[in-house]
Amino acid sequence: MPDEGGHNFGDYLMQLIGEGIYLPVEWSRLQNSSCCKYVLLGSFICDHNLNLVAEQNKYPVIVGCGYRGEVLSPRLVSQSSVLGCRGKHSQVALAEVGVNTDWVGDPAVILPLLIKKRRGKARDLVFMPHINDPLRLQIKPTDIGCDRILQPSIQDMAQLKEAVREISGASFVLAGSMHAAIIAYAYGVPFAFYATEGGYRDCPPKWADWLSSISSPYVTPAFFSDAAGGMNWYQQNMKSFHPPKYVPILKQYAAIGKLRRNIVWRAILHDAWQMYKGLVQAVPMVFSAPAASQKVRALSGSVILNSNSEQLISRDRSRIGYTSDRL
């Protein structure tokens, strides 16, 4: 749990992303819906969380989230809308209870669209523990080979953005908080997972699920008690990590509300450039500028800014008796 009056770093990212990608009127609608609970990030998909939403008499709309390695109730999941999921393991778990959806990666990888990478020479080896680690306030950075510790208890949006910038400008991130690792990956910063032998380790299946979305061949998660072991693991596996893609994530977000156009176009250009670089590396030829433009246009066609998913969610809500609020 966060410190009194604070927010958990990973959970608070949903607020940052929602404010950054949606038009203000849309973000207000999503936050203030009287009958829907919109969840845009995190390891939310489990019976416990779905039951909590049901107890509030709200309908869960879950976008880009992951499961926690627990068996899911077909009844509870069927009374939700799931629009994309974090990784391949979540996809399989959902399919087992009758929900077929795409895996899109963790939505936090789109943060470079909202916060610029800290420039200058990368210096610090940064450690962020998990917020529920009982020893997190006792750890000294020098004990684990790091230069500084970023605590995951966040007081306000300014502190959250500064923490993201600190991670973006690090030379390495040792992460007990999975979203610290995800943000490092998003900005091209080497990362590894932290846990001590017999110490606190939050929900191992979620780490495996996320790695299934970024690695080919699949990299098995490993946990390290110091930066040296983590850096060695990253060096051994870095070639298996493919670059983030933004468009599949924004496509799912666009299904529930109108996005800022500048965010959409920057995402399209990012993914087109990554595709172009991959093709150039894969075949012995250089593509012309017109060919690159065609790829941009092809990608732009895959982004649905005014989706029919409102009707989908309304239909699902009506099926279980949610009719009081118009999306």
C-alpha cells in the first residue's frame, strides 16, 4: 500500500496517460461514468478486482491490462469488456474463459509520447523497490550497487513526471516495481528485476506476462539482489527485446474515447519508423521515401479515432442490466 496520502507509482500512471492522450471532455467522461469502471493499465484482471467493481454496481471496461496468474471466473469476465491485454499469457488465460482479444503490450510504453527523455549523458544506476516491499525504506543504494533510490510512493503529478524523467535518463534501472522496468524499456534504458532470496516479490506471473509481449524468443524472468547481476542478465538477453509499438495500444484506447490527434500521428510515425528500420535490417536494400510514406498511410488506416466500440460496450452493459448511463 502507498504511504498515507500518496499514490503507488505504477497505478498512478493511468492518470498521467489518460490526461495525456484523451481530449479533456473524453477523459472527464471516462473518470466520472456512473455505471462503468474504466481501467487503462495494470495487473487488474482477477476475480478479486472484478468482484470489487461489481460491488460498486459498475461495469468493468478493461483496456490493455494483465492477469495475475490466477484462475478466472468465466461469469465475472463475461460481465466485463476486455479491449486488448498486456501479454500472451493474459491472452491465453482470457481465451480459456471465452474472451478472445489481442495482446498489445503494457500501455506504459507510450509514455515517451507524453514525456521527453531526459537528455545528457546517462549517469545514475537507479533502483525502485515495490511499494509493498517491507524493507524498501531500509535499503541503501550502495548495498545493491546503485547510485540512488526512487521510492514508489508518489505525492502528486509533478513528482510522478519527475520520476519518469529520472528513469528515462538513467544508465540502468533495477526494478522491484515492474512499471519502473517497463518505463526503462520504453525509453531504451537497460533494466532488470529486483528481489532478494526469500524476500518480497510481487506477483511473479505478471512479470512473465509482460516479458512475453516484448521478447522473441521468450525471455524467462529472473530476479537479482544487486545491479551487477541484473546488468549481466540484460546484456545476455537484450537482443531478444523488440522495440515498443504504440499504435496497437492507442487503437484499444481509441475504442472508448477520442484521442488527441497529435498523439495519434506521433504514434503512427514512431511505429512506421520502427517498421522501416526492421525491414532495412532484414533485407539487403534501402527503401525509398515514397515507400516509407506508404507505410505511414497504411498504419494510419489502422487507427480508429471514432470507434464503434461504444456500441459494443453499450450492448454488453445492457446484457447484464447496465442501462442508466450513455457512453
